[in-house]
Amino acid sequence: MTDLLTLEPASRTLADVATPVGGPITLGGRQLASRYFLAPLAGYTHLSFRRVIRSLGGVGLCTTDLVQASHLVSGTRWARELVQTHPDDNPLTVQIYGGQVKHMVAAARWLEDHGYQAIDINMGCPMAKMTGSGGGARLMCDGDGACSLVGQVVNAVKLPVSVKMRLGWDRNRLTAPLLAEEFEQLGVVAITIHGRTRQQGFGGEVCLDGIRAVVEAVKKIPVVGNGDVRTADDALRMRQVTGCAAVAIGRGALLDPWIFRRIALAERGERAAADFVPTRDEQIAFLRLHFQLLVEQHGEYMSCRNFRKFAAWYGARLGIPEDLENRLRQFESVAEFDEIANAIHERHGERVEPLPTALIKVPNGPNEYW
Ligand SMILES: Cc1cc2nc3c(=O)[nH]c(=O)nc-3n(C[C@H](O)[C@H](O)[C@H](O)COP(=O)(O)O)c2cc1C
């Protein structure tokens, strides 16, 4: 198989390429207003984050954090919380994972019976607990097993089924193009492809040529490119270089929640508008709304703990002075959050960083600046 990873990442700048055609896209019969989607980030892309990010505009589709199929069916509290939704949280796809066909089929039927709109099968997660049980990226090493699982899930429900995967297990097993071709024949409605192998984890750069190979492998279904999109230009470049029909953005949306709105502006050719900076009031309102929605769903204790990990992501972009970012990592109550948000409002802009970065945890890997 071609060693795509030795190819240089695309180095063309946006000035060299035409802006790809944007606008709505149809995916498995669903008409989506934008072709820029929120990628699932376990622990982050829960209901409150999806609602607040949608409120800023420009998001075509959100997917839930990955949910273990067997837990969804047996009804564990955690799994059921992960699929909680709201009328604002639309259009939505639920992502399931698991190595056993019977669990995946049962979970797909459960989702259909409970009124969900679409199912995504996770075939990209590099984490050991998942790959050890045969789910996640491990499925990419077993073509027959992966096809059997996908085919049985597709046949079990009327809902559209998509698959999210990586380029392959490692550079010697770049199975994504072949699998994508087979999945299309089995009736999968879209493929999301993160342009890294499982072995790469989250290291190195995303390989746009690898994504393009998947685009070229399928006949009709949309391919959603994914990986390392931090700006509107990155998103447009990914579409231009790979030919993918849509782009999924994960960490870039944590680092810049306005990224979808910027892309919409850039697509309309409003280049200057793509650099727009939300006002102080908009930034603080975003922060407050996210926390408020979290509290509505999970109550005070859990919400304070959950929100703390967003501090690193939001800090620089929302102009949060470092000592207040530090307090956001430790706060204990709604009252304390209000106090910190008021202080951020007063001292907004004290912190000046040209390019926001965040110290983050990625699954199965070291903390990395991203
Ligand atoms: C903290 C974290 C959690 C993730 N959780 C999921 C998940 O639940 N399901 C999934 O398919 N991918 C998951 N991913 C992978 C992302 O969806 C995405 O493929 C990857 O981060 C590359 O895209 P990005 O550079 O836009 O973040 C996760 C990634 C991170 C960093």
C-alpha cells in the first residue's frame, strides 16, 4: 500500500487556490445548512457545549461523545447522559463504539426506537481500553470484521449510519481507502476521516494526502475531512486540497468557539470579516451560557468540576487574565463562578497573546501544547 505518510503535508496557501464551494450539504437524507461540523471530543462535546457552540452560528452538524454500545442498551447512567439532547441540539448524530456486533446492533435499534436521527460508528479511537476490546481503531485491522459489523448495523435500522476512522492502524496498514469503498457499498452515508494513523495518536501533522486518498476511493458519499483545523483558512484549505465535501473540527472549536462563524464569513468571501473579534460582552456571555447550560443538566457539583477543564482552552481566546484562568481551574460553586466571570469582565483584555494555545490532554498521550 502507498506510504502516504511520507508525502509532505500540503504547503499551498489559500491565495494559491480557489475557495471551495460552500453552502448546504445533504447527508443521509438530512439537509445540513453548513458543511462544517463539530467533531466529537469525549469529555467536552456534551450537550451544554453543543448548545452553546450552536448558538454562535455556522455549525452544520454535531456528534455526541462516543458512547459504549453495551452501556447504552443496558442503560448505565453515564451512557444515557451522553445521549441527552434538547430541541436546540439539532441536527445531531450519536456516536457508538464496541467490538461486538450484537451490542452495536442493539444500540443502533435503541437509538432508532428513541427518536434519534443518525448513528456514527467510531473506528478511530486509539485508546487501549477500546482497541483492546476490538472497538475503535482496532476494527480497521480486521477488514472482514469491520465490514460485517458495519453491514449489520446499517441493515438493522432505517437511520443513516456513518463511520469515523483514521487513515489506518499504522503507516504500513493504511486501510482507510479500502474500507471506505466497502462501507459505501454496504450503505454507509458518509465517512469522517481523521488524517492520522492510530500509531500517530495525536502527534505529528495531519496528512491531507491521506484524506484525499479516501475521497478518491468512494463513488458518491460525502467524505468529511478532519484534523488540525485551527482557522477558517485551514478549513477551506482542507477542502480544497483533499476535495472532501465537509470538514469536522474538534479542538479548533474549543480553542476558538467562533471558528464556525468565521468560516461562514470566509466562505462568503468576506475575508476581513473572518478576522472579526467578538466583543467583550459576547465573550463573557458565551462563557456564562456554557456554564449555565452545564448546571441545568448536571447540577452545581458536577458542573464546576466539568467546566474546569475548559479553562485552559478558553483562557487566551476569551482574554481571561492568567490568575483568573487559574481560579477557573479550581472553582467550587456557582457563586464563585459568577464572581470570577465578573472579574473577567472587568479585567478583560489585560491578557495579550497573539496566538492562543492550550495545554491539553489528548487520549492515550502526553499533554501537548496544541
Ligand atoms: C479529548 C479528545 C477526545 C476525543 N473523543 C473522541 C470521540 O469521542 N469520538 C471520536 O470519534 N473522536 C474523538 N476524538 C478525536 C477527534 O474527534 C478528532 O478526530 C481529532 O481530535 C482530530 O481533530 P481536531 O484536530 O479537529 O481535534 C477525540 C479527541 C480528543 C483530543
